[in-house]
Amino acid sequence: MSSTDQQQVRSLDDLDVIVDTDFHLTERQEDLFPYLESPFDEMLTSQKGDDYGYLGRVYPSHGMVYSVTMGKADSETVRTKEDVLKGRDLIGWDKAIATPTQNLYLGAVHHDDLAAGLATAYNNWLLDEIIDTDEGIYGAAVVAPQKPKKAAEEVNRRADEDGIVAVMIPSGSVDPTLGHERYYPLYEACERTGLPIKMHNAGGTMMTRFPSTWKSLNRALPVHATAHNMMHQTNLADMLTQGVPERFPDLDFVVQESGLGWYPYFMRRMDHDYMGAKWDAPMLKKLPSEYLDDQFYLTSQPIEGADEPQYLNQITRLFQGEKNLMFSSDYPHFDFDNTDELLKILRSEFNGEEIQNIYGRTAETVYDFD
């Protein structure tokens, strides 16, 4: 055990490694045009913007017209390797996993084959223009949930690419939800190749699905405040009940960008209901919370309640965050977290080893950076 394990971590300088598990790119569809095969390139060349020309223009999330960085950063775009390195200088990570922004909307594309084509194009662009393991820049291969078998083929194609350390499901608008057997070929491919699955929602798409539709909300605030965690709960509840982690015991899942407070509640709610209706989840051999402890990880952003350290520390303890919480910044999005915001809270409760886990060591076990 190193000296930093035995003593309190008081500053970022005391950390052995910082891994940002959710560092965003702000790609645009024109970045992908050179990589998009016919006939799909012709379908999109007349479209401008960041929503692939579907219903995004009328989503209430488009009411969020304030600056994407709210003054926290100088650059509002991350579309080149140089942009990524500029963000690294601000956040101070040693390794980062690049996450898409526009392609978080991929699950809402109404043309299934186009969605699969866009996933392939994004991954080619990511490998050519962004990933650089010498600089600590890694990425997740995006797959189209509309076409699970093609998604499995994409996983098999990308698994050995240098710098690809995970698979990203744009989960905000998946239909059906992720417990359905149609996704099993994708899960099998990820388990076989050893790539964890990252689940990431997007405020502008997820309200097209349960628990509500965007038509019921006419402001951006209620969408952004509730949608990420509510859609994650829906997918996780379905996955647990259908026995996904039992069927794929060697597959890890990472739940991204939904805050922390909902997670202990969800774990206990699932256990409570399961104990009264075990017949409805016959695949399970242990409590839902045990599967969540064993195979699911949470990323830290956004840190809600940063002005109440006791609250956030208690929440983190309740879901054993010392072993399954991973730091993320969400840079450069409007509500991203600076690297030391979480540390200021954790250091009053957690020891050096636990903080080291949260800031990088757990990520190094979940993702194969070698």
C-alpha cells in the first residue's frame, strides 16, 4: 500500500492518476460526412445543425440557449485532438474516455440503417481524428441500438482497435428498453471481447420514451433535471428484472451523467419490490442491489448538492461508491464539474485509497487501457 493510500488526499497533486470517464466531444454531422457511406451521405448533406434533421428542433431541451460552458472554459467546441488537449490542460486528467455529444441522439434516429451507418462513421472519425493513446486519449465505440446484430458486428470490428476501451449505447431513447432479448447479441459481443458498456442519455431525446413524452413538458429545466436519472432507472429496472447481468456475468456496465442521489434509492426500491415478487424476475439468483454492486459503475457528474458535503458523502457511502464510483467532468458541457469539486467533498469522509479509486484506479480496472 502506497503512502497516499494510508493518508488523506488533500489535493489533486496527491493523486496517482486521474481518469476522466466522461470527457465530451462536440462533433457535428459535417465531421462525419467523409466517413459516411452512400446512400446515407446524400441523405444528410442538405441538413445542418446537430440533430440529424429529426424532431430535435422542437424538443424543449432547445430552450437551453445559454453558453455551453457557462464561463467555465474558453472553448465551446471539442472537435479536434487539439481541442481535447486544451481541455486536458483545464481538467488535468492523465487519461480520458471521449464521449460523443451529437451521437447521444443516435437512438432517436428514425431510419435504422442510417443510425447504424452513422455509428460506423463516428467510430472511423473518432479513430482517425481524436484517439491518441500516447496523449492519454481513449474512446468508446458507439453502436446503434436500433440494429443490435449490426451493433454486435461493430463491436467485433472495433474490439482490437488501439484506444477503443468501451462500447457506448446512446440509451436515452432506446425502444424497447435495454432488458429486451433483442440486445443479447450486442451483450454477447461485449462480454466476449471484454469491452464494458457505457450507457449515456441525452436530455433532448429521452422524453420521447417512458416515463413521459416531450409534449408534456414545455420548459428545458424539468427535462434536464429529471430525464437522465429517470431513463436510467427505467433501463436498469428492465435489465435487472430480465436477468441481463445474470445472463452476462462477466459484462460490466457504466451508468453516466445522472448524478448520485437517485442511485441508493433505486437499489433499495428494486430490492424491496423484488422480495415481494421474486416470481417476476425468475432469472435472478441474488438481490438486484448485489448485481448493481458487482457489475455496474456510476460516474460522478453532475455533483448535485456540492454545498452539502455531508449529504453527498452519505449518498456515496450508501452505494459503496468507494469501489464503484468513477470521476467524470462532462467537459465542455454547460454544467461540467471541475476536477477538484468532488475532491473537496470526499476528503472529509473517504481515506486516500478510496479517493484514489474514485479518481482513477477503479477506471483502470474497468477499462483496459493497455
